[in-house]
Amino acid sequence: MIAPCAEPGCPQPAAYRGRCRAHARVSERGILRAGYHLYRTKRWRLTRERQLRDHPLCECGAIAEHVHHRTDLAAGGAAFDPANLQSLCASCHSRETRQRQVNA
């Protein structure tokens, strides 16, 4: 059985993070992540490309697709410092991100 949307009074089935598609979209728009605008800059794109070129493999041995900040930007981590960056595959990046969300 599919669970209903977590929003009070909404009869639609939950599709993403306990909410229907419409409420999930509204909820995601309201989340302001630290460094959100950073990821749209040319400097970040070049930093990301350099990190993946210099470190093409994830710690698990898979091809790295994501660049992860070891120390969150919200916690004062340096955005462009190679020492604060880590190349991860999609699976490991999801796990790391989720672990931080749960522990926060």
C-alpha cells in the first residue's frame, strides 16, 4: 500500500520524501543550502573538473562522479580547497550526505 502525502489534508500518494509530487516540489524550493549559488559558478565547475581529473576513483574503487566537501560549507569548510574535497561515486556520495542529514 502506498502511503498518503504527509501534508495535512492531501489525499495524493507520497512520491518523494513522504510528500506527493506537488508538495515535494514546494518543500524542496524552500530549502536553502549553504553554498547553493557556489555550485553554479565557473570557478566551482573548474575546481570540480580538476578534482575529478586528479582523483578519478572513489574510495570504494568505482569511478567518481561527485565532488564532496569533507567539512560542510555551513560549518566553515573551504569551498575550493582541494584538502576539503573528496571524489565519490554516486552511491557513496548519497550515503555520506544522508549520514550528515541524520546526524545533524
